[in-house]
Amino acid sequence: MPPRVTSAEAMLETILELGIVPFFANVIPGFSIEEMTPAQNWFDTQENLSFTPWDWKIPCVQSEDVAYGKFLLGGKAAFASIEWYAELRNYRQAQVKYQPDSAQQQVLDYLAQNGSIGIKEVRGLLGIKKGQADALICKLMQQCRVVTGDIIRVYRGPDLSYNGWQTSSFCTPEALFDKPAVPFFAGFDAGDDHPLQVDHSPEESYRLLTEKIRSLAPEATDKAIAKLLN
């Protein structure tokens, strides 16, 4: 795929058009935000911070139109539209290996009560180190039980400069994408209140995902697609 990600708007448009895409180069050549970005826009420099996908992912997440997290390729960063994230979620949550353990369930229980959580809160809740907290959140993202809910730029120093440092918070996909119940009245339709629900089997979701990726990357092998999705 030729370079097409040249702005935050173009990045969001690309994600929505493709439906599901890894952030970094991977086992399927050309199928990543990295490879769709002109080289001059990929690398961070002090003068280039606001002109790279590293920064553009912030408005993409804040749009609430896409999922962002480490949910492809065994825990690598990726984006998906709500439609295709729902298919991945339907498939993943039916698999034995993607069931939460007791520590992960504690984080999910916290989210049910509080809505969002950061790495510091995960550490405090479970009494673990940062690396362990990062790994736990990554596992929940692979299970499609947690996504990045927000990313905030951190401004530091006496002049409050932005040097590319960011902080993330996490929430359930339901909290991010499900709409609050609004009574229907004349002239107003709340639309799909539960866009993550699908009406077919996990096996069908996997088939649809496989066909979707093959339509985007015809050269992708079955092995590469399986590595992407499992």
C-alpha cells in the first residue's frame, strides 16, 4: 500500500477504511500504519512531534470511532474500527486462552466500578511493578476486554514544553463504544446502542476477519493471517 498517512485526519480515515490494521510493520508486508506513512513523518524529532503517527494516534483514540490497543500479533499495537473490533472481540472471548485470571479480573472489577484505570492505579490495586502492570493490561487488550480509553500529552519543564511524552488510561470497549440508553422520541434515533454485539458465531467472526485481511493484503498467507489474529 502506498504512503497515505500524512495527517491525523488521514490516519483516522485510513483506519476506518481498512477496518483493522497493525501500527508497526509485521508479518504481512505493507500492512501497517508505519508502512503507509511517508518516512519523513514516521520518526520523531523535536521539531516534528506533532507531525507523526505517534502523536496522531491521540485524536484517533479521542474520536471514539476506533479501538486502539495491543490486540494483534500476540500483543502488538493496532487499530480497528468498531465493526471489526466487534468481530475480533466475538472470536477472542470465546477462546479458552483469552479468559481472565484472578488478577486480571480484579482490574475488570475496578473498571466496572470506576470506568477507567491507569498503570499507576493497576500497580496500586495489585501491588505489582510497572512492567507487570503493563503486561497485565496487554493481556486484557489481547482478550478484547480492555482498550486505550484516552491518551494525554504531558507538558513538562518551566516552559511546559511537549517532548512527546504521553500518558494513557484504559477502559472496557463497552464503556468506550456503547451508547447510553436514550428514550426514542419523534425525530430522534439513538442508532445502535450496542455496536459491539454480533449475531453470529466466533468461528464466523474469525472467517470474516480472515477474508477481510486477505482482501486488504492479497499476498498474505494463511500462516501470517493466523499469526496476526491469534
